Amino acid sequence: MDSIETDILISGGGVAGLTAAAAFGSAGYRVICLDPTPPVMAADQAGADLRSTAFLHPSIPVLQAAGLWERLEPHAAALQIMRIVDAGGPEPEPRIVKDFDAADLSDLPFGWNLPNWLLRREMVARLAELPNVDFRPGTATQRLLTRETEALATLSDGTRVRARLVIGADGRDSLVRRALDIPVQTIRYGQKALAFAVTHPIPHNNVSTEIHRSGGPFTLVPLPDRDGMPSSAVVWMETGPNVARLQALPVAEFEAEMNQRSCHILGPLTLASQLTVWPIISQIASRMSGERCALMAEAAHVMPPIGAQGLNMSLADLRVLLELAKATPDDLGSAAMLDAYHSQRHLDVQARIRGIDMLNRASMMGAQGLRDLRATALNALYSVPPVRKTLMRAGLGLR
């Protein structure tokens, strides 16, 4: 039976795992990256991830060091303004509109948005350029044993791998986390998210818009033009039964409900992709490391898609892991390195999950009195410039 050695085994080939493979590969480490499901790298292929990811500007240096940003930047749409719309009145129409402008903080936009299927395409292409990275689509981690000096993994094709460090980037049901017997705390909201792309006649002007009424936010995130028309990615969060009802509607009826929910902010929206559905939970692992293993991304933390926090928190995980690995290269995967990783990341993760949980619960409010209270709070927070800037800096992960 085959047996191979590597510096780092990355279990999970989603956007976070692929970024980690490119980053550690670019830093000179020997890397094996596993993806149980071969990545879908075209929008019209079955199983395509039609969600989009906003990379906030503090995440860009990680992508640059990984050799990814030069590939991604030509396809990215800038996010200059984060617009919050409260449409919680008796009728679904904007009653409060507040813009958080990145120009209030710096000359950089908040970030840049790209579709997830395109991210996978460009990231897989980058891994192919790195001779020290072995990307194995269609292969999973089947068993994992750890000891003080190394981790021993058995893969689904029978290969055995010895690694100094295993990075669990294998999602909310992480095998790596379960192998380490690390418990998680999970909050279920009874929500799901519809993700899809639209075109519209009014340009988005690099404005990301969250519209709050009930059930969760309806978010329009800028994408590059599509077939000569302005385009946006949509994440529409609603209760599970409502999502099932919306999914079953004929296109014309779905578009009618979508346009009512969007408050016609960008004019009539036209569905430009298939619909995909994602369950909404919050989840946090009690620890982000174990013997010879680090948890990152959804293996360590899951939250509702509000404020572009999810993947940017994952890249913050990766940034800390890279810094610790470079600071003590001979101690890659040691207990001291992994304890430092947990200490540097876990408190920040806890704070952000609590904050996003509060925002999501506020957005779900259905009773008119509570929606009015939400609108009053938004107006008050926005109207105090130091508070507004503090909120923007916190959202970016800046001190």
C-alpha cells in the first residue's frame, strides 16, 4: 500500500482549503490538498456553487502571497459602499437607507466580490503551477490518527500520508474535528438561503445592498456585467418553509416575489442562473487545534452570510497559521504552534459569531413593533460618525 510524506495535509478543497494550499505551497512547503468532490468550475455545470465571496481588503495580502490575487483581480467587482436598507414598514418599500462608504476609512474599497465557481477555477489553476502542491480531487480523508511527532492519515483511495501538520478545512461536519473529538456549539435558526445571480437595468455602482424586512436579509452584491447588463449575486435568507415555496414557483412568479422583496432598488431583476439552497446555522468549535492539527474555516466556525464575514474569517485563520509557521519553521505542527494559533483566533471568532447572530436575529424580526425598533437602532447607530466608523473598522477586522 502506498505511503507518502508531506509537510502539510489539507483536508478539504473548498475555497478556504484551496487558498491554504496555494499559500503554503507558495511559501515553499510540501502540500497535499484533498477534495472529496471534484470542484465545479463553470456556472452552468451541475453542482456549481452560485454564491459569491467578498474578499475584504485586509484579506488581499494573503491572496497576493499565495499568487492568487493576480489571477482573481481581473474578474472582481469592487465593493465601495455597503448600503443597509430597512424595508420593515407595513409595505415592502425602503423607509431608511444608510450608506457605509469605504472612503470614510481609506482610499481602498471595502473589498472585491467574485463568484465561488470562478474562485475554484482560478485557484485550481494556481495549484497546477506549484510543483510542491499535490491536489487530489475526488479523494477524501478516511481515517486520521495523531501522535506527538506526526499525523497519520488514510485516504479514500487507500494511500497513507504522514504529515507534520493537518489542516482541517473540511466543512461544518469536519472529519478532522471529529477525529480530534472536539465538540461544537450549534445554533439553528430555521432559515435557509437562496443563492443565485440576477441582471438589472440600474447599475450597482459597486454598492452592496442588504435589504431588511423579515425572515433575514435580501442581499445584492456587485458582480461584473453579464451579457452587457449590470449583474449582482443575490443571497435571500428566509424561513425554511418560505424557501421551499419560493423554489417551487415558476420563474415568472419567482421573479415577481423577488422584485417585491428587493424593493426595486436596482429596477426589475431578471433571474440569470439556477437557484441553489444553503442551510443557515451558527457553529463554533470549542477549540481550533488539537494534536498535530489545526481547524480553519467552517470546520472551526460557521455563521450566517451577513457582512461578508465568513471567508474573511477563514483567511484570518490562514494568515495566523502562516505567520506562526514562518516564525518557527522547525516547529511546524508542534503543540506550542497550535496552542498559539488557538489563542490568537478563538476569542475573535467567538466575538464575531455573537455579533452576526445578533444581526441575523434582528433581521428575522416579523412583528411590526420589533421592526420599528430595528429601524430606530439603525438610524441611531449611523447618525454618530465615530460609532459608524468603529462599526466599519470592526467589520473589516481592523483594530
